[in-house]
Amino acid sequence: MGRGSERRIDDRPDVTSATPAEAPDDPEVAALYALVAERLKQAHARVHALNVSVDAKTALTRQLLIVTETAKRDLPEAARRLSRFVHDLDEGHPPLD
């Protein structure tokens, strides 16, 4: 089965063509995408290293996936959410909803 026929968890078709959000022309936007991507990678590593239950890690990972999805539509909002998430981790209060 080809990639174009894959389905997402939320049952929307997977889009395989490049959109402006995936390939920004503005160097500042591209830099922000790169920064958010790197910070998301670091946050995932931190969550993986936490000494918490599997359920807690799953909940935290879901929150990071929401940030990733938000970045596709609203990069500044995703950056704010990620910043709050990391701040809570830094304070020793994992942001469990």
C-alpha cells in the first residue's frame, strides 16, 4: 500500500504534497521551525528519561504530539505551548493534564 493511501489516526487522509508550512520560504520562519523541531526533540528525550509511570509518559508524549500538530497550523502558538511545557518540566512539575 502506498503512502497516499495511508490514513491518520483521526481518519483524515495523510497529505503527502509539500505545503508552505512544510517548506517556508522566509528564513526567519524556517529558523523558528528548526528551533521548535529541535526543542521538541529535546523535550521528547527528557520525557523518555523521566522516572514516572508509563501512563504519565504516555500523557506527556501526547501533549508533545499536540504541540507538533499545532506547529503545522500555528507555529507561534506551538512555540508558546512548548515553552510552557519545558518550563513546567524545569520546575519539576510535569504538565500532566
